[in-house]
Amino acid sequence: MHMKKMMMGLSLALSVAVWGQKKSVQNSKLTLYSYQTFGCDNKGYFDSSKYKKEEIDGTYQLLYPLDWSPFSSLIVFNPTKFDHTRSNGIQLLQQAEKEYLTRKKELSRITIIDLPIWKKKHEEAMALLENEYQLRKELLRAYSNPQSLKSSTFYNTCKEYVDAITTHDKEKMYSVWKSLFEQKNNEETYSGTKDAFNAKWNDQRKDDYALIDLINAFSNCANHSFRTKTDEEGTLLKTFDKVFVQLKRDCDEP
């Protein structure tokens, strides 16, 4: 009888221990995930039975570091920069290819949360990369050989600028170039003021200035044609935040 009581007591103790374990397992399912957004440090707890850390990592990368252009800055605004870009065209093309391949590998390797919104974002990121790389190659070639733009992927979209760049009629080129400095619909001009144009017009390297401004206008036009609209509603970030059961955000004062 005494032994039986001991066994019953041991059995009860074990069941209490198991119940306590279950409770702690439930709590341990909440895993801390720290991440940065604009000006904010975030600490979120996610349910590890619903999400894997690598899914959250991949989705976060898609939202932030992989949302920025992988290509180094290409700003050509004067003849000195123009000459430098032309003389270093091969190296700059090689650099662009390296930047493209690095980003493509990063995008291909990430695992994302299995929701249509993230699948769409991933597809858009891949398409954007391809378009950015295509445009970068076309621009670098155009500085050395403007006629190459006749076969541009963006020819139909930005026909006016390509035709002005590739024409043998200088007056036609000058006319389109000059129009870049004329105010339209009370908006600020893309290329600057009339005084800026006059200074370029009277410069001994007038034709190079015309080419620089027209290529920049083409670049701007092509860029606008393939970029998706900015997520002004913050839908992506709100959807990402929903991953976390608890979330604490510590932001810098504006």
C-alpha cells in the first residue's frame, strides 16, 4: 500500500512536470527577431511553429537592403565626367556585370514568406534588376557610341530622345536639347535654367553638353518606364509587421 501511494505520488509529480514543460514550450515558440527600418530599431517576437527565421530574413532583405539599386552611381553632367566614362567604358561595363550578378545571386537565394504579396514583390525585384542592368549597359555604350541607342530596348518608350541623340541633323538635336530647358505645365525643368543652357550653348564643347543632357533625359525616361509605384501606404511594412505576435519599435526623434 505504501509502495502504491509512492507510485501514485511519483506519477502525479511527473504529470505536473510534463504540463510545466508544455507551458514552457508554448512560450519558447515565440522567437525574438531584431530588425531596422527607417530611423527605428524593432524587436519582434514571432511564432516559430508558423514561420522559419530564414523566411523572415529573406522577406526583410527583399524589403530593405535588396530594395536599393545594386549599381554604383553613374552621374555624367560635364565634359570631364563624360571623357572619364568614355575612356573607362569597358571597366565600367565589367563592374556593372559584377554588381548585377551579385544581386541576382542574392535575390535567387533568399527564402520568403509564402504569401502572394511577397511573391509579387520578389518577381518585381527580379524584373527591376534586369531592366536596370539593361539600361546601365545601354548608357555606358551610348557615351562611346551614341548610335548604339538605335537598338535600345527602350526605343519606343523614349523615341524622342533616342532620335535626337542618333540624328545626323544637328539642328534637330539642338532643338530637342533646348526643349529640355523649357518649362512645361508650370513644372521645374529637368535640366536646369535658361542661363545654364546658354552657358552650355556658348561653350566650345557644346555638342558634348547636348549629348550629355539628352542621354540623361533618355535615362530618366527609361527609368520611369519600368519602376513600380512607391508603396506610399506602407502596405508592405504593415504586412511584414503582422508576422510578429509582439512588436516593440524604438525610433529616433524627428
